[in-house]
Amino acid sequence: MTPDAAADRYARQRLIPGWDQRRVAEATAIVIGAGAVGNEVAKNLALAGVGQLILCDPDVVATSNLSRTAMLRADDVGRFKAEAVAGALMGLVPGVVAQARVADLAAGAGLGELADASVVLSCVDSIRARMRLLGRCVLAGAALIDGGTHAFGGEIRIRLGPDEPCYGCTLSAHERGVSDVPWSCYGMSPDGPEPASIAIAALIGSWMSHAALQVMLGAPPSYRILSIDAVTGRSSTVATEQDQTCPYHRQLAGPVTTVPVSNRASVAEFLTLLGPDDEPFTWEQFTVGWRCSTCASYATKLDEHAGTGSSVSLCTRCGGLIRARSSQRLRDARPEASLAELGVAPEEILPVRVPGGEYECQRLSR
């Protein structure tokens, strides 16, 4: 090995036919979920030299995570996963930029970021989260690699274009609408959490990482669904067809205009960029106030008329149950609230209904 090769961190990778380290270094990968599989994916891509990683996860590190997460230590218990993993990655690989987004997937990565990313990797642990991320990637036209595990194997699903069969095509209408809850959020259960091990997380994470690198290098895998059985040592592609009733195939329509404000701007600042009859909406609901179900009294802050110290909020006026009121209409929000406070992600693309009923797309600036 020449002295130059010995000093080159990626010398062995450069020997791979078709490898282009420059393309890898210029790539951006968005990893949704920084748990076991997400940990492996982020580690592998950072070690391969991917220049920028965006890690999105709202959860904190639990002791039970430590047996399946190479980038986490005992001192990280109680810290946000995304922040702990991002810090570890930047210490592991000089030059890598790892951004931590401590937020739900819809608030953590905007449609503009998804559209610009080289690839999005779904490392979530519920069907509902998978479908939400799939829907956002479809809107943005983003390349998506989704991985799931079970005790002795897992599955990789790749969607590169709106005309391809997707994960939603393999589900019934009922299954697409299921509202399951991640085990990390579920608490006590009669059956307990799903079984999991580092061996399977690493196996599925490696397949996902390799597929992501192929996409970055312009030579994506020929398969779209891959089933992996660790017991028999077999992997097999799964053929599927697009379900014409599947709703996850429609991209944003019309041109996208970038506006000179970010998600840190206030609602009032954003509204000044629109016409008086324009109606901007968010993709996710946000809370606009609280109302008593008994006396109908209304408050813009929960502590204005609700008791505290309980998981159930009761009206201090009549003792009735307090319920949150939600909206997706931005004009319903407090003018001084920032878009980020409402759950709007960085570089989000917001739909705006203009007079006449048509919609325009407004992309927030960085």
C-alpha cells in the first residue's frame, strides 16, 4: 500500500467497482428512528463517508436499548437518542455532519429536506409511523428505504418512484389505517415488548445501509422488497404489484415557491407573505386551545382553567373534562407562535389554498 493510500481513510472502498467516494461524501441521508436499526444504519453510513446525516427521533435512551445500540453508552440513558447518536457519530468519523432532530418524524424533517436528500431511511417501529413517513416521502418524491425486524429476521422495502409498488400496496385498506403504538411508548402490556437482538438489528441495518449506498451511487438494487430469514440463512425477493386503490402514489402538484422565512418565523410573519384570502394549512394538527366538555368554557392555555397534577385535566370552574381543540388551519394559531412550535419541520412545504380553490405549495427557507 502506498503512503497516500495508507493515509486515505476510504482507500479500500475506492477499490470497489463503480464506487465514487465523492458522491458518497456529498450525499445526505435522513434517518428516521435512532433506535437499534437506526443506530446501525447511521453508524454504517457515517463510516462509509456519507457527508451529512439527519437523525430524527423524539425518544430518550432506555437501559434496554444498550444491548442493541453500538453508538450509545450507559451514561446516555435518559438523553435524547438523536442527540446521543449524533454526538457519537461526529466523534467516530472526522468530518461527518450529524444533525439531531428531537421531534416526531413529521416535525423533524420537512418535505423540502426529504425531497433534497439522497435517500430517506425508515427505522421506525410501528405500521402507523411507516405509513406516515411513506406518505410524506411520496409527496416529496423522496427515495425511501424501509426496514423492519422480527425475532429471527426482517424485511427491506425500497420505493424510488411514485409509479412503483410500495409498502402500502401490500396492505389492506384497514391495515393502512391501523393506529398501532410503538412498544417504546406503550408501557405495560400483557404480552410485553417485541423480542429483539443486536444480531438481527445489525443484519437488517446492514442490508438497508448497502441499499442506501447503491442509491447514492446511482445503481439502486433491482429488488424492491427483500425478506431475510436468519434461521435458514436465506434471503428472497418478494414480488408485488401496485394496488390501484393505494393512496400513497400522489406527489405534490404544481410548482413549489420558496418563501424567505424559516420554521423559526412566527405565524404572523408567515401570513404577511400571503394574500388576505389565502388559506395556509399544516400537514399535522396543532392545538389551538382547550374547552370544557361540560360548561363549554374555552382557554388558549391549559393552565387558565384546568387542574394540574393528573394525566386527566379537569375544569376548575365546574369539574368537567378538558379537551384539546385542534386545527390544521394556520390562521387559527396564535399569531406570535413560531411555526416550529406548531410542529412545522425545517424546510417544510406547506399547502396554501388560494381564491378559486386551487392549492399552491410554499417551501420554507433554511
